[in-house]
Amino acid sequence: MLFQNNNLIVREIEEKDKHILAKWLSDPQVLEFYEGRDNPFDIDQVMKEFYTSEDEVTKCIVEFEGARIGYIQFYQLDSKTKKVYGYHNEEKNIYGIDQFIGEVPYWNKGIGTLLVSSMISYLIQDKKADRVVMDPQSRNVRAIKCYEKCGFKKVKVLPKRELHEGVYQDCWLMEIEHC
């Protein structure tokens, strides 16, 4: 377990999570803003993307009241991403996060806000992050409101940042800085 905040637990993914990840990543409601409805995952794709990739991403399952309900990942920004975001001249410790709640009945209950704010605290306290960033699609209004509740500020639009369902979508670069 990485951390717990009341009924919320975040832990690294395990082999047993592959089936629930495939369930979530084949749900059109989840895919509307994460990966795309034209890109549903099967077990093989989950294994490739989440279990055998060589990236420096910490991949985690989110549990709430004992049920697996979502996914969150975090990573230190590499030099290429720092340059895209405009942080290439900074020596600060910058982390990026991406997340989704895969169980639709848990949407709009404040759990996303609890998750994101808890992850921010973890990254600042345990990983000594100076800044935490994310780049949600600009059309994902519900998620952006959640992130703003957690203290994230919109920094700039990243034009055509993400290929999603055959169209390059604009994304917001959002950040929260630890002073």
C-alpha cells in the first residue's frame, strides 16, 4: 500500500488486477475521456501497457471502502515532457499524474477529489515534489472542476496534445506548486 486516507487506499497494481483493468478500459463511459471509445483494451493490451512496459511510471489501483474502483499513476517528468510543458529550464522535482474512476456508480461522489488531493499530499510529502502537473483534455469539464477543487490551476492550453478517437484534442496544462 502506498497510502490510505480514511476509506481510500492506493496501492501498486498486482497481477490479480488485470481483469478489472480490462473491464474498466473496455467501458465506453470510462473511455470517453481515457484512451478513447475506439480503443477498448483486452487482457493482452492490459498486460502490454500495464505490466510489461519499461517506463518509469508507478501504476496503482484505487480502492474505496474495500472495492477496487479506479486507477492512478504518477511519474517524474522527463526532459522531453518538461520541454513540451515549458519547464525545461527548471531544476524542480516535478511529477505528473493521470487517473480515472473505472466504476461509474462512484462518479460524482467526491471520491475523485479525495483521490487527487491525497495523491498530491503523498507526492509532496513522500516524493518531495515541488510541483504536480496533469494535462486533461480541455473538453473534460467534470474532471477539470475536480482538479481545480484540489488546488490545480490552469497554466496554458496544449493545442492538439492528445490523439483521442481519431481527433487531436486540446489539453489544459494544470499545475499545483508546493512552496
